[in-house]
Amino acid sequence: MQKLVIIGAGMASGRLLEHLFELDPDAFDVTLFNAEPRGNYNRIMLSPVLSGEKSYEEIITHDEDWYARNNVACRFGEHVTKIDRERKVVVGENGEVPYDKLVIATGSAPFIIPVEGRNLPGVVTYRDLDDTNAMIEASGKPGAKAVVIGGGLLGLEAAAGLRLRGMDVSVIHLSGHLMERQLDEAAGYLLKRDLERRGIKVHCNSSTAAILGDDRVEGVLLEDDTAFQADLVVMAVGIRPETRLAVDAGLEVARGVSITPQMQTLNDPDVYAVGECVDLDGMLFGLVAPLYDQAKVLAENLLGGEATFVPKDLATKLKVTGIDLYSAGDFSAEDREEIVLRDAAAAVYKRLVLKDNRLIGAVMYGDTADGAWFFDLVKNGADISEMRETLIFGQAYQGGTPLDPMAAVAALPDDAEICGCNGVCKGKIVNAITEKGLTGLDDVRAHTKASASCGACTGLVEQLMSLTLGDAFSPAAVQPMCGCTDLGHDDVRRLILAKELKSIDAVMQELEWKTSCGCAKCRPALNYYLVCDWPDEYADDYQSRFINERVHANVQKDGTYSVVPRMWGGVTSSKELRAIADVVDKFNIPTVKCTGGQRIDMLGIRKEDLPAVWADLGEAGFVSGHAYAKGLRTVKTCVGNDWCRFGTQDSTGLGIRLEKFMWGSWTPAKVKLAVSGCPRNCAEATCKDVGVICVDSGFEIHFAGAAGLEIKGTEVLCQVRTEDEALEYIVALTQMYREQARYLERIYKWAKRIGYDEVRRQIVDDPERRRHFFDRFVFSQKFAQVDPWSERVSGKDKHEFRPMAIVPKEAAE
Amino acid sequence: MDAAVLDTTRTFVEVTEIWIPDGDRLVQAGGNYGSHGEFEAISGMESFAKGEGLPGKAWLEERPVVLKEFDGSYFKRTEAARAAGLTSAVAIPVFADTTLKAVLVLLCADDDVRTGAIEVWAEKDGLLMLEDGYYGAAKHFEWVSQHTHFPRGQGLPGGVWAANTPMLMRDLGSGYKFIRADSAGRAGLTTGLGMPVPVPGNRAYVLTLLSARGTPIARRFELWDARTAKVGTSGQAVLIDGICAHEGPLWNEDNPRRIGAWQGLVGKALGSGLPAVEHGRPSIVHGYDTMVALPIYQGDAVAHVVAWYC
């Protein structure tokens, strides 16, 4: 009988033994080493053991009897110190064992972030039963706090388990969304929301700087100086193959032990490797399914077969009770198409990724019933063109009649609740339509309150109207924001506030976007709406901004950029001009030009030079002129009564005051102001978005002018007596525009759409409302008046300014 | 297994009965009365209007109700219960959305030996507080529970509340070092079954059955998931967790058991949407004399079935 020695009693080697004994129980005399003082147990069920939903005894795969029945010599709790390939022996702490065939199944070791404090007591990894018991022990302290570093599968299962154990748990995750290797942003958003509902605090985009504590762990410090208290820190940031024995034995090792598809090491035909420790052509394996496939292949080959291990697509599940997610295949491929289904009420998100009429990936959250079926379609490469229209609804809908939403609405009983916010049932709506002769959605809203609050039931109400009125009902034509949604800008803005949606992912899920991550039309708009509505809570998503706003400069036709520093009210000084001249010389800026808004524009700057240009300008006191922004651009002024014989007021002073008050604010489209000191209007205030004409008795405030593609004189808003009043009215008007306009809609178009009198009604005739607009603008400025140039000089978004690779001209040609 | 102790003398729950609406009254629709034939006979002749007796109170108030003292209470069968040695009861309404489908009543006998817990937790100010509970001889554990609350996601009640799904916890006393664990260990409580009790409106209730070694509530527990999000439109249910004194773990991650509607007693609860109680029938899993299957709704659909066997 040949001697087989296996190092490591994990899931791969456990399955290997099962196959081996099944195929030929007498082929080998087996010795099994394991550093852990126990045999094989189902490691992937450690999370339920941690949470208390399973006991360790339940997850034991092979007990003492099993090993005894199969004559396995168990060397548990004994480390292997050496593999001597020349003598063909494995050296353990308690003596050596000869082998004819050797299997290395050493698994993987957790990756430890190399930060200060990582070795403190109370910092644990999460790989085996001892780690699990250490966490259970730590959770015994009443009120104890845990920080889990890593929002992947293992980290989140640990977090949920510790929370069930009664701990106060925070998850720190480096990426922008949880489980980014398995989920897209939309599913990541739902997962985060579900975990937060369990009382787990989730912090994405967070990088660990240090683990704090003297004698034992006391907290975790992030790179942004945020600190968390912690009695326990769980590091679950990944694994790497455990290869030390293989390296010492002179076996070929890449990231893991290099093997052939037959599971044989590359330079010793009698030594095999299996499980998480292997590296097959650069591929590593961390999930259990390929490990089991490997075990089967290896069992056959140890018995003289020629089986081949072929890696397959993998599916992922998270073992947290009550969370249903499923991810399989590839959902980041290029040239892909996608089908997305969202059900906000049921918190369901499904996304199928297609390429060449084949399903290549699937992400599901909240409804995973068809996960296995989709996974089969991915694995089989089936042509789905025949069922494309109904594919997203799952297996049960294939070959059947397409779903008819109208039939579903018709089948609802009269007491079925349509509007959850106001408790309005179907019968009440139908009665109101028929008895009162209602034909429009607004009429139904007015009479029944259905769809009048959050609006989530608007579609249902419209279907009811269509059902009741037939052709007499024609829904109001709403121009959707883009192809990702049927909702128009106004509905989206209203629902962001009504449903308190505070992230792009939340908007897309709760408003049932038809795509997984939006498009170049809707993302910038949503980003603006969220910045405007939740200035203190929403984190501006720069990736949802156009290039000029991302790099804080205007891209030119040759790929260079122009830079316009802010000159308050168009006023400058010799010091500022010298600084500009120095920058122009230092960076060989080819063109310097005065703008129509009374600023100096430097054109032809290379992208990688921008931070250095800004640094020099910043030292001279300049901040960004926001010449690239959907925001306040310039306040143009004339010299006013300081110098001009006709000047009636200090127009320059008012312009500077307005600009200093309003700079930095984001608006739906660009905003240009001007203040003229007299009706001769040298600052051309009557063609600006907002203009002021100073007169002897005060200030005439104008708005809704245009002098671009369209030419339009301003409308008069009102006349006020003092500068303070002028400031309040202009700021309130700007805030009203910020809150009510559609993204990219200039003031003149917005005001025309809603009516000039409506603007006057809200700003002039309603002092309380005006004051509220003003106060909200002031509040938002607390978060907006940060010079983006100085931020970038200090390193923010530095990836944006890295030079492109320089390709020699000949090579490029 | 911890929950699997076979040398039981008496179980914690003596009588289990089902009451279903018939017009404007609740009528008996089965149950397990064990050796309490007289109580069974009297119960068979009884019916309850809304608000009447314990089942009627659960119906009227649309919430689970614990009654620990029959004398002088609204309990209608006090004499018969006293004769049978029954001292306490818990009524669990089963609602499909806003429609009452049934009321499940568990009756217990008090003595100095029997330990276990049937608890009703209710949401108040963002926390789960103990509405009431019956603990038998576990008086210290009762006191601890009365002074405990659970945030979302913490402990068995908080976990059930957050996940909106039934859960089965092992090792309540030994490995489980949560707030009440020390006292639970001393009381001999081992296995905990928690389940949401959906009622009309937005109120959250969680029912927990905590089983002890010597006087178990059950020796076999099963949790079945019947949500369309899990099983599609098949009408089936899949066994997501379970533990048995005879068979050990019942769950199988790779190949979970499935049943269809009307297939066995769990399938009966799944198909009818009503609780099922069986006693002394061969159809019960081998080795067990009685079983209870309780459907748990989400909206108007059965989402889960929990079953326990003695």
C-alpha cells in the first residue's frame, strides 16, 4: 500500500479523502497533518457559529470515528516543519513520516494590514475556530465595541455575527461600496442599508491608518483622522496562499504553489497541492466550489487517472440571516448590455449582464429565487435571444404570456391600498374618477390625496385612470431625465426630498432606475440635486461630474486647459498681476486673455501642471474663479460712484460683496451676475442671469437675462433701498433657482417656464419664504466655500492630474 | 445536541390548540391536549367572539397575548384549566395582512421544575421591550428579561426583528455570552426559536420559545422559507435551518430539503396558511409524538413555516 501524506485538514483535503476512499479505500495508507488541534470542519459555516445560529458540533465534517474507520493516521495539533523531497519524508514536530505521494493543502493565511498596532491583543483575524471563539469571548463584555476592517464576505459575516452577539459594530471598508468584487454599486447600496438596519455602522471609502492602544486594542484611526473606539478589531481584508513549506522545499511557487491542471506541482511529480494554497496560471481560489472540483480531480489522479481541473464561473452567497444576495459571472465586461429590474417597495434589485446574446453575469439582491437558473445560463453559455424580453423575470416566466400590468391592476380588489402615504384604496380613487369626472392626475391628487405625497404610487394611479377612463385618459407628457428612468427632473427632485434619498445609489434603487449605474445624463444631474438638497450629508461624487468640474479647469480643443483665477468684482492689483505674470513665465503659458466677465484667462496649460499653477496662484491669494463650473462664475461691475461722474452707488463694492458671499455655490447651470452703477449700464447687467442697476433711490434687481445662444433682456424683480436688501433678494432668488430648476437649465429658461410672476410671488411678496431661501443658501455655503484648487494642491484627487504615458512620435505612428 | 435530550419527563407546553374564525366567532380547529381529555372536551364546545377569552383578546387587540393567571381574568375555561393543572397561556394570532387566519394557543402547567420561556417582545421607542412572558421555574431569568431591551440586530429578539425572519439559536447559555446568557445558562436554557409575529399596522412583535434540557419546548425544530424571493413561484418551501435530537443538524447548505404545499404536516401549514397541530399520528416524523407547524406571513403570503416537535 502506498503512503500518502496530506498537510492540512481543511475543506479541500477533506473532500479529497472522501473521494479517495469512495474510489479505492485500500489504495493508500494516509497520514493527515493539521496545525489546528482538530480535524476537518465546514469552515464556511463558522459565521453561523459566531452568530450563535449553529454549534461547532454541527459543522464537523469528519469526526474521530470517521478518521478511525478509514484508517487515517491523524497528526492534529502538530505543525509540519519541513518537507524533505530527497528523502521523501514530511517532518513534523513529533517526528517524520515517509511518503510516496504528498499533498500540500496548507490553505491560506489572512492578510494583515501593515499598520501600527496590528499585533496588539484584541486584534484578530477570521480564519478558523480559534478565531471564532476569540470573537465570541470578546463579545461577552457588556457594551463592547467591535471594528471590522474589510467589507467583503468574511468581514460582513463577522460583523453580523458580532452584532447578534450584542456588540456595537462598525465596518470600515476601503472601497466605495461593500463586496465590490461580487456586487455592483446598486446591490452594495442595498446591502449597506440592510446592515445599517441591523445596527451595524458602515463606513466606505475609509482607509485604516493605525490601530490604537497601549497594552491592548482601544480603537482604530482612519487616514482622515476619524477614530473609532474598539474592544475588538477583526481584520478581514483578504487572504493569501500559505506557501512557506512549499517555498522551503524548493517547489515552484508564484502567488501560490504553482500546479498543473492535474493538481501536480511543477517540479515534483510526487507532490501535489490542492485548495486555497494553489496557483494555477496566476489564478487563486478562495471559494469552496473550485476547491471541491480540485479535490475530485486530485483523487482521480492520485489513483492513476488523468483528470483535469477547469476553473468555472463562481456564484457568491452571503451567510447573514435575512439577507438574500446572489452574484455570479462577470458584470464588469466591456461592450456589455444589461437588463435591470428594481422594485423599491420590496427592496429588490436584479441585473443581468449580456454579451452577444449570452448571459455573462448576474447580480441579485432581495430576490434570489432564480439565482441558480441564471448561473446555469452563465455556465452553459446559452443563447438567450428568444427569452430576452422576459429573462429578468426568471425561469417561471419563460414561454408564458408576457406580463400585463394593467390586468394586475384590474384584478386588485376595491379595498386594495394604492397610496400607502395617505391610505387611499383603489375603490376610492375609481369612485372619485367616475363620480367627479376627474381626467387628470392633478385632479385625482387634489380630490383623493393619492399620489400626492411621495409619489411612488403615481404609476398605479395612472394605470387606474387609464383603466377607468379608457381613451379619455392621456397622461401628462413628462420628458424623462434620460433613458435610465421614466421620471422627469421635477419628479426626481420632489422624490429626493420626500423620500429623503441621500445618495445616487439610493435614488436609483428607490426610484427604480432601469440601469445599474445611470448614464452621463442622469448622474451629473443627480449629483447636483443631492449636493443642493443635502449639503451637509451628501458626499459630492466627483466621478459624476463633467471633466471640467472634475479637474477645475476648462479643457481646450488641443487637450490643454485654461485657468481663470477669481478677481472679486473684476478688481485686481499690481501684486496679483505680477503673480499671474510670474506663473505665465514659469509654466510657458502661451496665451493670456481678458474675459468678458472681467477676469484674466491663462490658456494652454498642461493637465499635469495644473496643481503647480494653482499652488503658485494660491500663494498670491487667488482662489478658483470657477470658470468651468455650473455655479457662480463672475460678478461684473463698473467703477461706481468712487470714480464715475454718473455713478449713483458703490457698484464695485456691491459686486465684490455679492461675489464673496456667493462664490463656491453649485447651481443647475452657470450663473453670471453684474452690477452697474447707473442706468447707463456699463457692466451690462441687463443681459445677465442676475443684474443690479443702481439708481439714486436704491437698487433695481433684474433677472433672467441671456446673451449667449439666445439674446434676452432681463426682467425686473423689484427695487430695494439698501445693499443688505439687495443681497438678501439676490441670494434668495439664487437659492430658489438652485432648488427648483432642472439641471443645465439657465435662469432665464427656468423663470420663463415657471413664470416671472411666480418668481416675484415667492421672492418679493413672501418675506418669510424669502428669508428661508436665504437661510438655506447660507447653510449650504458652509460646505461649499472650499477652494477646490488649494484642495488639489494638497493632494486631493491627484490621480486626475497624473501625466498620460508619453508615447514617442514614431511609436505612435 | 444540546436541544436533543431524550430523558424528558414532561414537556414545557402541555396543550396546544388552534382557533380559527368562523363568522364572527373563533372556533376550535384542532390541537394537542395530551392527557387532558376533559379540558379538550370542554374546549371543543367553546367558541370566542372578538375580545372574548384569550383567543378573542388576541384577535381584538391584534397582538400576541400572555396570560399568567387565569383566576379572575378574562380566561373563559378557568375551572377546566385548573382541573388539568394548566396555569398559564400564550395566544399567538396569525394574520395574513389584515385578515386573521387563526389563533394558536399554548397552555403551560406551573411547577417548581419545569423551565423554559415563551416571551413576547414588542417594539417601543426604537427598542424591543418585553411585553410579557411565561418562564415556569426560571424566575431569575424572568427578572433579567424584564430588565432587558434589544436594539435591532442584537440577540435573538433583535436579530429576528432586524431580519424579519425566524431564527434558531444554539447554546443560549454556554457559548452564547450575550446579555441574558449567564442567567439563561443557569436556567438550563439551550435552544431558542425566535419568530416575527406580523400584525396589522406597523407594530413589531417577536415571539421567542426558549427550550431547556430537562423540560424542552421541543426536541426538534425546523425553519422553512417559502418566500417567492427564495423559492420563486413554485409554491414550495425550503428547509433553511433545523436541529433534531435524533438526526442532529437538519440543514444542508449544498442540497437543502424542499417540500411542496400539502406535502406532510409542514406542507399542510404551507398549503392552508393555517397552523397545524398533530398528535400521535404516524405521519409525524419518526420518534416524535406531537408536532406544531406555524405559518408566518409577510403581507398576505406565507413567508415561512416554523415547526417544532416533541
